[in-house]
Amino acid sequence: MLRIVADTRETPSGIPELLEQRGLYVQKRSLDIGDYIVGQYAVERKTTSDFISSLYNGRLFEQAERISHAYPKYLLIVEGDTQEALLELKNPKVYWGTLLALAISYDFKPFFTMDQEQTADVLYLLAKQTTSRGKNERPLLVKKPRMATTKDWQLTVLGSLPTIGPKLAEKLLQSFGSVRNVFHASKVELAVRGGIGEARARKIQQLLDAEYRRSQAKQAKLA
């Protein structure tokens, strides 16, 4: 029997039920990384609006970093009307630039579907194609590692900043010596001394200075 693991938070989407209708055995679990696990593949599913939102706030690259370190193979499914979403963007080049960065830096393979039915079809075919000798590969489940050291926490805090990630987080720590010093640094200090460039430094400053519960219009300016 073809098997797949689905994150419990995917249940409201209706996709796990659609997969069961296609004959898959769906095991629902709370996943630390990814939305679906098919054999050795971790699959991240995003609606077009969620994809664009995570693109601008930097969360997308953080997730790409985590999933690429945890699993040997991974896919990204972007679900929804991509063309309509692109028409609403002020600068569509950012969208394509992000896809290129994901493909080049993380070897992410993006798939585009129009709705949940098509997403279920992609996941079903993936499960079918990973079948070996009549048996579906046992899903590889990876748990988010526990952080035991101060350095782990430091890298996690700084790595969650927009467009930073673990490599630049370590670079910032080496330049400034502590998380507090990074947060107290000016935009110029972050860009030059931290070596992360003006664009990244500006996004960090905007995030640190942003008011909580700002309107969507104001949040869009962070992009």
C-alpha cells in the first residue's frame, strides 16, 4: 500500500482526505519539518499568498535551510493562481528571483498547482514513483533537533531574521560578539562591519523598529 505522512495542520485543507480517496494510507502526525513526508522526500506546501508572504518576511529561506539539512530530498508545492498573484505584486522580479535562489542555493524543486485536487495528484504520483519492488518506501521522519547550547540559541535567534539564515548569523556573531550587540548595531554597522550588505541591514532594522499589530498596508512596506 502506498503510504504518506501528513502534518495534522494540513487536515483543514482537505488534501489528506483526497489522498485517501486515491488509495493512499495517510498517517497524520505533528511534523516538525515539512507538510508531507513521502519516502525520503519532504514536501512543503504553500498557497500562493502564503508563499509570497513568507518570501518577503524571510521565513521561506529559513524553512528552506531547515528542510535541506533534515532531508535528502525535498519539494515545494505552490498552490493557487500564480498569475493572479503576480499581477498584484509591485515587483514580480522578486518572485522569480526567489525561485531561482531556492533552486540554486537549496536545490529546491518547485511545483505549481491550481488547487487541492492537483496538489493531491502530485503527492499521489510522488508516492507511486517512490515505490520500490512493489513496496512504498517507509517515510523518513525527522524531528527538529533540541538546542542544548547557548551558541545554538544565538544562531537560531539571529538566523530567524529576514534573509539571514545560519551562515550569516554566525558571521554577525563573529563580528559583534553577542546577540544584544547585533540588535543594538546601526544599519551602517550591520551592513559594513557585519558584512551583510545594505539591503539585509535595512530589512533587519525595519523589523526591529516595526510596531506590533501594524496594518497590512504598513507591513507591506517591510518588503
